[in-house]
Amino acid sequence: MSTVDGGTVLEARKVRYYSYNDEAAFFGWLDKISCVTSYAGRGDTLYIEIDAAAVGDDDFIDLFALFRRYGVDREQLRPLDQGHFASWF
């Protein structure tokens, strides 16, 4: 996780999709998470910008689940945890 121009950026590196619909499901899920403000790929990394101040429990759970399912480093979510999900790490 990093900050760029005041926004918080998560990195999804080398995400493996097993089919077109699998990739569509990933981005569809990302589009439904309300704290995600934008995303863009460069090379083998997808940069996901979020509004860290807007991350509620539901957003955190969805980000954690999405990252777990697709093998994205979940440790970068730790600073977003309000203390409710420490045992998940």
C-alpha cells in the first residue's frame, strides 16, 4: 500500500485469471466495492486507488476476500483494519 496525491493505492501483482469470465468477475467485484475510486494496470501490476477514509467493515471484508481469492498480498490491507479483523492476518 502506498499513497499517491493523497489517495491510497493498493497493488495487485501478477494476478492469474483462469478464463475471460474469471477476469470479468475480478473487475466486477472491484467495481462493487464502494471505497475503490479507480484502478489502472501497468505491466504486471494493477494499481487500485481507494478512499482510505471511506473503508468500512463491508469494504474491508470485500477487499480481503477478493485479495485472498486471487492471491493478492493481503498485508497491505492491515493499515486499513479498524481493529476488528486483526486475527485474519
